[in-house]
Amino acid sequence: MKFKEILYTALFIMIGTWIVQALIIKNQPEAAEVEQVKPGQSFVAPKKEQLVRPLMTEVDFLDSDLSCVVQGVQVDTARAGIQFSTCGAIISRFESKRLPTREEPLTIIESDPANERERGAFLVAFHEKTPYNYTLISDTKKDGVYTTVFKAETDFCFIQKEFRFYDDSCKIDLILTLEPRNHQEVQARLFVPSPFIRSDATDIVHGIVFNEQNVLEKRNFDAVDGRLWVMPTLFGSEDRYYINALVADPENFVQRAYYKPQGAKQLTAILEGPVVQQKTTWKLSFYCGPKQIKEIARVDSRLEATLDYGWLGPIAKFAMRFLNFIYGYIASYGWAIIILTLLIKLLLIPFTYRAEKSAKKAAELKRKLQYLDQKYKDDPDMLAREKADLIRKSGMSDMLGCLPMFAQIPILLGLNRALSTSVELYKASFLWMKDLSAIDPLYILPALLGVGMFIQTGMAPGDLRQRLVTILMSLVVAGVTANLAAGLVLFLCVSTWLSIAQSRIQKSLKIA
């Protein structure tokens, strides 16, 4: 085999790998600019007060409240542990319980009321002076609903914040009441921080909004600064595993919404309300929870688009449901992935068997054609007739033999989508791996995958050139999978070695 042919083959394999990666990564379109203002439409905010007011991202607190003494209030539901602070009546710590796993809860909101006043979750701010010293009015539980009420008073307004949490969902309701004094004009802003797992250094935060085309739009970190959205019906942010977003605003509190970058990786969604002069109450609902189909469906199905499943949705959903089902019995996602792989292999046995027969038949046909090339190399007409007769007698290659390969491609892509946003696998350990959502730290799985593909090459029929190409492909695949989540590589590795075992068994039993 010539070096130039090997080089061309390697380039072809690498280009194919880039195409597969491009299918996995979904590019997000920019919001369209239209002439009429529609709910969810975005604009670039002007730097000066012209057609619309400048964005109000800063908060000026009442000087008398800056010495607020922190008093904590703890609420524990079936899905979260919430710690309030009377300084700002904010959520200072939010821990999500990872159902159905038995892993430790993850802290997705955490702030220090004494040093990070403007980062407080569900902080209510005003254009002039913002109160920071609240009083706890009540803290009750009834029929799986937890209600916590705070109030504050200033010389211009009375403010009441009522939070409701639920045992059966990740929804948070906030009932906000403003009562201006002496009919003064009051305008409130609500601050909702992005989810952030401090232990995940690779985490990426996006802004999410349901735009004027009724499509959930994702915004990169550097594409939200200075842009505003008018009356969005869904607005917030996401990281790899969690979502904090407004999902319902029946009283139309939100007139404008925009983001404030916090540091290098965090965003705060700012929901700007209307100007009021009389007592007004709004009920706003938020989803603060994991990217899990079951949890999202309980609150707002529009958030399913954050998972980026696309046409692979049915496969990805089935994979996660099956893994969670198996986990309920064996408490290990590593073994659950192995069992899923075994089940897929069992379902594909009829097609795999037929594929091996087709491969042997094709190899035999190729040898006969090469023999005819040598026998009739000086008689082109006779060569053409003999080849046509041989192909007619042998029959066309059975296309069903390709089904196992084509069937595994959507399964592979669907499983990749499912595992990439699965909070269940985050920090889930298996054997030497401490986190199935991260790469294999010792690269043992990619190495085993490469060895497995090499063995498969030796077992497959074909000439030296075909085997060299397959060996080169196995090396490229092993290199690519070294940067994939360990859970996904575990699936590939087990699938490869199961194929080897199946071929050995069929050969020993002489059934293929």
C-alpha cells in the first residue's frame, strides 16, 4: 500500500470525524430583527437615553440597611434545600437533590449577603433606593407546599415577597406585592442568577429566551451584554446541567428583560417591571432545577429545547429512562450503561449475523473478480462478460448487512446527547473513574476501544490494504474518544468487545 494512499485515507477519516462532531454541536441562530415589537423580541440597548431607557443593572441600597444582620431561614423540600436570608429576602443557598440518584445534592445558587448584595437570588431592586432589611412574616408547610413570606417598608413603598416551593416539582412561585405610598411612582426589578456549580471548571453558561418566533433561543455569554428583550414569556439562563428561568408571568410583570455578566462565567437575568402608583400584585413562576425530561415536563415543556436532542429525542429519552430504571435496582450508572449496551447488542444479533455473512460473501466475490482480472487481462470483452455473469450468479450485496452499523449511529449520537446533559452522571463514580460525565482520567477506556477495534480488524476478512485502513481508523477513533465523556466511551468499548465475543462464538459454533 502506497504512503500517498494511506495519507489520503487518514485525511478522509479525519474529515468524517469533523462532520460527526458538527452534527453533535448545534449552532444557535441570532434573533431576527423585525419592524413590530413582539413578545420575546430582542434589541441592542442604546448607550444614551433615546428610544428606550438605558439598562438598569446597578443597585443602590438604602444606607440605613447596609448594616443588616443576616438571619437565615431553612426550607427543605423533596427536591431542594433552600436557605433564605432576611438581608434582601433572597435565596442565599439553593441545593438541588439529584433524583433518582443517591448522590450528594449539588449547590447551584450560592451568595454571601454581606459581600455580594447585588448577586442575591430574587433580589427586588428599585430605581432610586433599594431596601435590604426585610422581616420574616411566616414560614409554613401545608399539603406539600412550602410558603415563606418577607416584608420591608421604606418611605416610598411597602414590599412583600411570598415564595412557594413544592414537593412534587422544581417550580418556584414568587408573589410580589408593591404598595406605593402617596401614589409615588415605583418600578421594581427582579434579579435571577444563573445556575453555577463551582466544582465544575468546564461549565458554560448561556442565556435562554423564548423569542418572537416562539423558539427557545440560546445566547452565548458574550452575546447578551447590552441586549434587551421586550415582554419575554420565558427568560433565564442555563449551564450544562441546570436551568434557572422565568416560565410564567400571567399578570405581565416583565416589561423588559436583560442580562448582567457577573465575573467570567456567571449571568444574572434582570426582569424589569412596570411603573405603578397603586397597590399591585404579580405572580411569577420559575423553573429552578435539572435538565431532566421528567422534571421539566411537570413545569414547562418548552424547556426541553435546552437539551438539544433534536430528531434524536426519542432515542435520548429512552436511553435516560432505561438508565434511571436500571439504576433504581443496582445504584450504579456504570453497570447500567453496560446493561444497556448488552440489550442493544442482543436486539441487533439477527442483523449482525447477516452482516457477517454478507461481508464474507463480498470478500469471496472480490477474490473471484481479481482472478478474472488476471485470467482475461488481454481480452476486455470476455472479462466484461465473465464479470457480469459472476455478479449475476452471486447476487447483489445484501443491504441488510449494513443495518447494524447504521442503527448504531443514531444510538451513539442519541446517547451522547443524553449523557452530555445528564446531571445523574455528574460525579457518578465507576471503577477507577470518579466522574462518568468527564473524560477517563487514565485513558484506559479509549485504549481498550482501540485494542478492540484492532482485534476486530484481524478477524475481518479482506486484503492487507483493507486491514491497514481499518487499523488506521481504529487509532483515529481511539484518539477522538479520549476527549469524550467516560460514560459514552464505556458504551463504545463494551459494544466493541461484545462484537468480538459474538464473532468468536459464531465461529466456534460454525454458524457464520
